[in-house]
Amino acid sequence: MNKKLSKILIDKTTIDSEVERLAAEINRDYEGEEVLLVGLLKGCFVFMSDLMRSLSVSCSVDFMIVSSYGSGTESSGKVNIIRDLSEDIKGRNVLIVEDIVDSGITLDCVMDILRERKPASLKLCSFLSKPSRRQRDIKIDYCGIEIEDEFVVGYGLDYAEKYRELPFVGVLAD
Ligand code: IMP
Ligand code: MG
């Protein structure tokens, strides 16, 4: 196994079919409407680029960079906006695109911030979810794959900024 991974958790074929499934749901729900995909960098960019190429609905993209205050692997309950959106979202259909929902604290804060800007609708699409880690009651409107409490990398997800380039999702060897 390359790059110190203990196993491949989700292979490329599974990823591709999951992206197609999510895109089909989004295409159905937003038919005839415009959607603004809001990606949370950096983790979202691989999934988001695949997802949007499977969308038939009219879409545009924008990005935010947020970091949770505090140190280590635990979120603190507040987020710091490092780079804000360049688009005004008032009256628009906003779909947040995330790599993974873990505690849910980041998304909870980001959704509160965006809701205050009065979008026409605000929904969430996440490629992965770790339900057992949840500390906030987050509704994932379009949820890819639920995983166990393991630290995963690849397909945009990193460990110390590494492994994002892997075309599959793997579990790090400790
Ligand atoms: P939350 O606020 O705890 O939900 O944090 C979510 C963020 O933590 C994600 O957007 C990821 O950037 C990061 N994260 C959580 N779990 C993992 C993981 O298993 N691998 C890589 N990044 C993760
Ligand atoms: Mg992230």
C-alpha cells in the first residue's frame, strides 16, 4: 500500500457512482432553477469539480475558506472566515458543498452566517459523513457515504495538507 495507508475505504468506482447519485438528486430538485454551489475550501474542491460536471441544472460556483478556532483535531464551536464569498447570495438558491461532516460544528456556524444573508434557499451536500462524531444536529440534504469514526484522506481530504491528490478515500496508518 502506498503513502502509509492502512486500507482503501472507498474506491474510485464507488466514488463515481455516488457522485452520479447525488447529482441526479440535485438535478431533480433544482430543475428549472439556478443554483449557486458554495464550496468550503480546501477539502471540497475535488468532489465539487466532479459533482458540478454531472449537473444538468444551471449552476455557478463560489468558495469560502473558514477555520475553526482552537487547536488540534477538535472544533471549538466558532469559525473564523479567512476568505468570504465574492457573490451576493440574497435571494439565490445556495447549495453548500463539503467534503465531510464530522462534529458538524463548522457547518452549523457557516449555515448560520449564510442564513443571515437571506438566500432563497440554503441546502447542504456532503460527500462523507461521520454520524457517530456529531455534536450539532445538521441536516445533510444530499449525503454521500456514511463512515465510521476513522480519519480518512484522499479525494480532496488531507492530513497535514497531504494526500488530497489520491483518487480514492483511504484510512491512514497510525
Ligand atoms: P467539523 O466541524 O468537526 O464537522 O469539521 C469538519 C471538517 O474537519 C471537514 O471539513 C474536514 O476538513 C475536517 N475533517 C473531519 N474529519 C476528517 C477526516 O477524517 N479526514 C480529513 N479531514 C477531516
Ligand atoms: Mg473541510
